[in-house]
Amino acid sequence: MEFDSEEQFAALCFMYTYKSGFQFHVRPSDLLDVYKDKGIRHNGAGDNEAQFHMMKRIRLVCTKVRTSKTDPEHVPCKVFVDGRIKFGRDKFVITQCYLVHNHEVDPSTSRHVSNYRHIGEYFKKRMMLNDRARIPMTRNFNTLVLEGGGYENIPFNYRDMRNAINQERRKGRENPEFYFAVQKDVNRALLNIFWADARCRAMYKAFDDPVSYDTTFLSNRYLMPFSPFVGVNHQGSTVIFASALVSYEDTETFEWVFENGGPEKKWWDVKKTTLTDEGHLYCDWREFKDCLYHVVNAVRRNGGEVQFATKFVVTEACEQSNRYFKSFVSIETGLKQFIDQYEFALKRKAEEENLLNFADKNRPLKWDQGILFEDVFHKVYTNKKFQEVKDEVYGCINTNVETLPNILGPMKMFRATSKVNEPFWKKERRSFDISIDTVSGEYKCGCKLFEFKGIVCRHIIKCLDVLGVKVIPDKYILARWRMDLVRGYENIRVGYYDPGQSERVKRSVELTVRSDYMTTLAMHDDEAYHIYMTKTRELIKTLEAHTGIENIDGFGGYNGGSQFVNLPKKKATYGTRRIGGGTEEGVCQGNQREEKRPRQTPTRSRPRRQKTSLLKSAVLVPLNCADHS
């Protein structure tokens, strides 16, 4: 009997062993010289693992021949099928075989044998999708059984599904860039934990101004001791750099969190000081506005000088993250459930960022080419930040500029008066002094909007329009707001985010639709069927030559279209072991730190507050836009 290829020979043997009800094994055979030169070996692994098409001689034997003499199932079965490439012809022939077993075989149990169990691409996508949706494994498997029409119609079992899911989970968890630190008390009970994954750490390197530490979850009704480190990305949205679970709200706990903030301890630029209620930050603008007048007058009455910091950022990012995480937890949410929801929240944030990036490139905002700032910034800034630039340009309508006497050479002095949307101290218009250096390109305004938000204010825009400036210095086009930069964290794969998943899913759907249509046409008559089989065989060989993958899993058709003639890559090859039973847990391979803390385990369900050491919200690194241009 002759075959056109080694795959046809293996497919026939595969179909015969399945229908007969016994398990086969591939004996070490001769490899083709071309694959020996590439480093392919019988006991190789991965890309160096031998496949059927790489051999010039294949010998399939019954697995009973390998059982040990001390094994009670030891029956040296002599069944084998030997095939080799015919000399002088590009054909594969069966040279000899022996098909009489010395033990009983049961074809009805073939679907339980590891040789014939495999998870197809469709079922694998479905089970991974269900796992990402937090569906338990048992319910996930039962859903696939019902969809497949019964246990006898699915070529895998519960253990195979569990192994596949755990293997997929480990791909995201086994990341050397994942960092965590744990603190325990004298009784080995967990007190505090800090963690940051690879993607979050890379995001910090891109957006390390500002960093805010938010502990508002400690004092709300959810009783969740969750405190994230929050920042702002190029879209103006909040991002999570790291997170911590703390048991107490005292100085010692916060010092431990800051000191164990990862290998890059320069992340947390915090002075060693006590954070008390007296140093509470007025986050809400209305609250700040109501008390500001009284504070200023009180200072002046005592002969003090009133000064305000310009490079300061409010905790709006913290407030947004607090509202965001509240949408994932409820009053009944427990700690275990919260961890799962935390991962889902990060996945949702990554997807929202991808949608905004897509809109920046495919649905840009309208701009006026006659306005310098709109014509320049629409090409480089994201839509959200460009909208802020447009708002400042639009605000020039209500801004009047007065030229002041010039006594500083190239320095031009102006006074801009603009109308405010909300009265400030019962004033509807405010005035700011502006200095424009036309030689060095240095612009300064008393409103400090650029130092505060990284956006050039309407007062400077109006003054530059009066002077007829046609070029914007590069230092006022900040890199942190640009949409045309490729940042390092975008290509990092973690458990909740796969950068290539969207493109693969899109291609898979397109190929599936096309394949289903061609299959429907091929079933029309015998001639169409043979055309389909011939052309697809040629296409497979072309794709194998292009990609370097000579054995495509799940391709059947050499035996007349049997659904069982699939050559699972991990079943009928060398050097492959099945993953053992039991529930596998993802093990972090990164930096670990565990410390003991001489403190008793808290007996209260909720730690008691320390009135002299309460941290509500602290800005750790102020925004300095001029240093990040």
C-alpha cells in the first residue's frame, strides 16, 4: 500500500487504531537528513520535536509492549505497523505489519484514550472565553458537553479542559516582572501585602507624574482595606500603578508600604513624616473655595505672607479610581471576590484605553487650519487632550490682552483679562500677567495652567496671536499627551491583557467564515469535494513552507473526512508529557519579599482607626510638565 505523504500513512494508522480500540506509540525511527541538520531530535521539545513528516521510517506499536514486567497489566503485545519512504520514489509504503493482539480491545472506550483526546480550536476558544468570564470549570465543561451533544461527541474530558485552562493562566502569571511583598505578624497571619504586575510597572515608567496614594476604601462602607497607587495616562484617564491591602491606618503601616514599593524604591518619593488629619488635602473645589477666603485673611491678620505652590496636582485621579472600583464591588463583596473583580477591572481599563487609541487615529476631532494651536496639536495629541486645547482656543473669545511697557529687551509683557465660568470671590473676570520671550521661546502666565495640567492656557495663546508667532516650541508639546508614540507597556502580556488577542480574534473569525463557506460548496457533489481536497492540500503545503510549521493540528481529510483523523501535536510525538492532575496554582517567578512584623493578629473585623495617623489621600509626586517635555 502506497501513500503520497507520511501524514497519510499516520492518518490511516490513527483511524485504524481508533476503530480497533487500542492505543499506539511511535517507536524512534530514522529522521531525514535535512531535519537532522536543523537540530530536530526524537526526544526534542517544542520546535525541535520530531514530527511524522520529518521521518523516512515510521514504526507504530501497541502501547502494551512498553509495560513493565512487574506491572499487573504486562502483556507484551507484538502488534506493529512499519512504513518507510520507497527508494527512488516520493512515496511512503507499508513494509510489514502484525495486527493480532494478545489482549482484549474495546472500540467503545477509544474516546478515553489519550491518543485520541484533543481540544479543537473552537472548543478551546469557548472554554477560554468562559474562564475569562469567571464561569467555574465544572459549569464551563457542562456547557461544552451540552453544546457538543453529549459526552460521546466531544474528544476531550474534564481533566483535559482543566489542564488547558491552567496552562493558559500560567502564561500570564509566570512573569519575572511581577513584584509583591508580604508582611505577617508573629502568628504568621497576613497583615499587609503590596503587588505590581509587569504592565503596571511599565505604565509607571511612562506616566510617573503624578502618583497618588488613595486609601478612601479604608473608610467607606465596603470595609475593603484596598489602597491603590493611581496615575494619569496620555488619555487623561486614571491608571493603576500598584496596589496594596493593609490592615491598619497608622504610620507604621504606610511606612512599610512606601519602603516595600518594589525594586525601584525611587518610585515613592515620600519624606519620612507623620501623615495626620491636620495635613488633610482639600480635594473638592467647592470645599477649597469656601475656606480659602478665611484662610488667606487669617494669615494676613497675623502678619504672614500668602504663597501657593504652582506645581501641585489635586487628587482627581484618586476620586475617579474610587468611583471606578465602586462599580465592581458591593456591600456583600468579600476579599476573594474582590481580587477577581480587581483583575477584571484592570482588563476593562485596558480595553477602554484601546478604544480611545482607536478613536484617536480613526475618528479625529475637527480642527481649524487657520488657527496655529489647533493645526499643530491635532496631529500629535489624543482627542481628549486636543479637546482641552480647543477649549482654551475657544476661550480666547472672552480674553482681552493689554500690552505692558517693555523694559527687559526681547521679553514682551502682557496683561490678559478673561471671563470665568463661575464667579471667583464674586468676580466675573480675572487678570493675569504674561511674559513672552520671543528669542528663547519661554512663555509664562500667572494662571499656571501649563504647569498644572500640561496644556497651554488661553492667555498665552491670545498673546502669541497678537505677536504673530507661527512656531510653537517643542517643549510645549508634551510627550506624555502624544498619541503617535509607542509606549513600552502596550506590548506587555499579562494575565488580564493580551496585546495580540484582538488581531488574532479578528483573523480567526474571518478565516472561519471563509472556511465554512468553502466547506458548504465542497459538499455539493463528488467533483466539488475532490476539488476542495486537492486545493486545500496544496494550500496546506504552501502555508507550511511559508511559516515553517510542517504539521498543522486538527487537519483531517486523508481518510475521507473522518472527524477523528486529527493528529494532535502533543499526543503522537516525542518528548511530550501530559500535565499532572490536581489544581495547578500560578506561581510567581518574580521578586518576592516576606517580612515578619511583631504585632498581634487583629481580633476586630475592621481595624480601629488611629486618629493621629489617618491618611485620606496624598499626592506623592507633583506634576512637573516642563521636565517631561
